[in-house]
Amino acid sequence: DVRLLASVSDDGTVRLWNVVGGRELRVLKGHGSRVLRVAFSPNGRRLASGSDDGTVRLWDVENGRELRVLEGHWGPVSSVAFSPGGRLLASGADDRTVRLWDVVNGRELRVLEGHEGRVWSVAFSPDGRRLASGSRDWTVRLWGAGE
């Protein structure tokens, strides 16, 4: 939905905004520290946020309710991305890993290791079968995602 914008903050919140009027719609609170990244699900109903506290949180966009806390990274989560089908979520962090999550049950499906530096970005291919990750080690890795 192009009418919504999400912003992250050092105060540990995610804010949802109406793009047309510039009005703040909702403040999502739950992270204990600075929020670094956010991503909308393809259908716009869910939001994922990654934080300095090492967690990824899933939110219901309509009511602002926290749905799940995904734990596994031991360092700040600097990237999050939903697969095109919205069933999978990828997260990348300072712990040099990419983690693949099942959005429905919150289960960690895979830990992808190989980077020698912080993982700064993750992105799925349009068909959801591949996942790319970029790192501070100046490499981009391509992984099988299996959506």
C-alpha cells in the first residue's frame, strides 16, 4: 500500500505514517534499543523490524500488535526482507550470519554462514528461490532460499 511509510528510530520505536497527509498513524514499541531496519510484507499486512538488541520483531500493521519476536542473532540486526510470497523472512546481522525464518510460526529454518564481516543487506529474487546478502567483507553471496 503506497499510502503507508514506516520509519525506525534510535528510541526503539517504529512509526507508521500516512504518506498523503504526513500524519503519524501508530507507534510500535517493543525493541529495547535502536531499531535499524524495517520491511513490509508483500501484502502490506505485516512489518518486520531489526534492532540493536539482536531481535527481529513481526508486527500487525493494521492494529500495531507485536506478533512474534525472532531470536537467534547475537548482534545488531541490520537487514530484513520478506520473500515475494511473504512466507519467509531473511535477516542479516553483525554476527556475520543470514537467518531464514518461517513467518507463520516464527521458526528459524536455516542459518547461512560464510561472510567474514557484518551482513548489511538481504534481498530475495523475484521468484523467491534465491537470496542475496551483502556484507562489510565486500562480498555479495547468493543462497538458495526455497520459497
